[in-house]
Amino acid sequence: MVSNKRSWWATLCAGLVAVVGLIGCTPQYPSCTGDNACASRREVCVNSRCQQCRADTDCSGGQRCVGNRCEAPPVVAECTEERACATGQMCVSGRCVAETPGSVTARPDGPGACVFPVIHFGFDDATIPASDQPPLRQTGDCLAAERTTRYVLIGRADPRGTSEYNLALGERRARAVQRFMMGVGIAETRLAVSSEGSEGAHGSDEAGWARDRRVDPNQR
């Protein structure tokens, strides 16, 4: 009899604990037991946590559900060096646009038809000047359409500084031009990098040194 009373009392106590737990232990954000707990934040309950989405249909604006977060789909270029535009169009920054008078043709007469400008740099600097960036972009459009020529970008420095430092500085300048051209869609395999440092530098004053600080694009 005593054993039955103890069993009944233990069952009652367990039930009371469960009820009190349900009443007093409401999950705190981001924990959840259902979508209603996340609705005020326009989220859904996934594996007991409020998340932005569980499927693409929970996202808006054409976004996709990736790892329970809404993300914009990656931008796919309309055209590349391997995928040309239709006749009458040219590839500009990965998009096909109509050719206009004076634009770089999408079908050059042959290899070497693109004009690759010589880029000059400031003292002890490997930053491409803003004034040199537009012609580089135009060259990128032309090279993307041509798809054949390859270049060696030779970095140079003025005669000040040690030979070792100038060789490293010349390489940094050449790689800056390479990265810029890759950013506008030109394959890295078409743009080799080299440096001659201050070898061949002829400047003896600021005007001459400015001419020495450059990257020469030599066609291979």
C-alpha cells in the first residue's frame, strides 16, 4: 500500500513539473517551437531556430535559400572570351551591348589590332592612376573580343633605390596591371608578368624618372 502511494505521488509530481515547465519556459529568440514564434520577424522555424528561409519560396526578389539565408543568385556574364556576342554587338564588362560608331570593334582585323597603353606610376608606387584606367578598360573590351593575343607585362622603375628593390617594385607594378585586366574579364594565361626593375632606366631628373616608372605591354 505504501509503495502504491509513493508511485502515485511520484507520478503527480512529474506531471506538475511538466506543466510548470510548459508554462514558464517559453523559448527565447532565436529558439522556436514553430513558425508562429518567428513570424514577427518574417522568419520560419528550422530545427528549433528562427531562420530566414527553409526553401526558395520563403525568399523574395528572385533570391534563393542557401544555408537557411536568402541570397541573391550569382551574376552570370552574358559574354566572355570564350562566349562571344551576336553580330552587331560587343562585349563590355561581361554584357553584350550594341556596337556604336567609334567603339572598339568586336571583331578586330587580326591579332595585335588592340592598342595596349603604356601605364606610368608615381614614385615608389604600384597604383594604376585613375587617368590610365579608362584606356585599359577599352583595351580589355578589345582583347575580350579578339581572344587570341598574349602579352608580357614588363614592370620598370626609375634608377633610384637598390636593384633588388626596383626589381620587386617593377613586378608589383606589372601585377597591378595584370589584376586590373583580369578584373575586366581577360584570362590570366594571356598576361604574363615580368620585371626589369631599373635596368634600362635613363632618367636623370623628375621628368625622366616619371617616364622610367611604367609597365610595358609586349605582345608575345
